[in-house]
Amino acid sequence: MTTSRKRAVNRLAAVGAATGASVLLLAAPAFAHVTVTPTTAAKGSYSTVEFKVPNEEDNANTVKVEVNFPTDHPLASVQTEPVPGWTASVTKTKLAKPISTDDGQVTEAVTKITWSGGQIKPGEFQRFPVALGPLPTDTGTLAFKALQTYDNNQVVRWIDTSTPGGAEPAHPAPTITLTDAKSGDATQTAAQSTAAKSSGDSDDTARVLGVVGIVLGAAGVGYGVFAGRRRGDGSAV
């Protein structure tokens, strides 16, 4: 290989390595986002979600997590699940327009949950479960803007919202996409219930037949023993 060709190959290798490193650098933050799962839920439903908070720092611990709830689409019911080592502080705000529910009028709603007292160490993450609902029916997304505080006083603001077809922002807010409830869900649930009942009935029938078979088998054995004894005695059967 000539010297010029060697230089060309080296340049291509260097460009390839740099490109690969750039791709890794661009892809890495995607794994470190504060996210919410599931990412989709049915409109009007109640759902249990988890906010997943990873530690992005090498030399600092996450010591506080704040999740803000949308005020333009308030949720009537929000409940936290205890997380070992962490204390949840719930902030409620009086609503300008009360929410009508089956239990009556709701005049205030949760607007923020703050978890503190624990630590998320470098290379670790923590999940914070929340039950909420009913989810609004007049919007397609719910964004939960979050703030992540480290013990070196750094605050990362996960508050950016993305636009349809646009690039993902550097610090996207955890977002749930709301979908229309499927009309076939109730039918499917009923079918599953009927199938389960049919399966249960079949099991009961099988048990009854099994017991009858045992009884008849025992009777047959008893009859055979009785007949054998009569033959031994010279009696007719």
C-alpha cells in the first residue's frame, strides 16, 4: 500500500471513530432522561404510572425530585406509593373551576409532588409510583415537568415539551400520550370473563365425572371380589 493510500485509510478510520463517538454522545443522554411509564393511557381512565429518575452525575447524588402536574388539565385523584428512604410532599391548589366527579365537586387538585430525604447514587436510578385519574378526555398529551436536584446544588430542569415532527429537546418533560378508549375493550373483557366461567364449569364437570368414575370402579372391584369368593364356595354367580 502506498503512503498516500495509507493516509487516506487513516483519515477514514479517524472520521469513522469520531462519527461513532458523536453518535454515542448524542445517544447517551436519551438513557438518562427522567421518564414516565407507561407512555400511553386511555382517556378518562385511572392509571398507575412510575416516574423513573436516573443519576446523570459521576460525583453527586440526586437528593430531591419535583414533579409538577398540569394545571390546565387537573386530575381529581392523585395518590403516592411509599418509596423506602424517601418522603413525598404533596402540594394542592384550589381550582378556578371545580371538577365534577361521581363523588361530587372537587375544588382543589394536586399540582406538585416533591420527593426528598433519599439518595440516588451515580450509576443508579429510582422509580416513584403514582396512581392518578381520571385522565382528561379533551387533550392528547399530559406533560409532567420535573426538577432534579443534586447534593452539589445543581438542578436539572426536565421541562421542555416537544413539537409534533420536531427534534427531541435536550431536557424533555415526562409525557403521557392519551388515546381514545377502544370500544372493543368491554366486549373483550366480557368474553374473557365468559371464557373463565366456562373453564370453571368444565373443571367442575370433570371433577364430578372423576368422582363418579372412582365410585363405579370401587363398586366393580367389590363385585369382583364377592364373585370370586362365591366361586370358591361352589355357589353359582
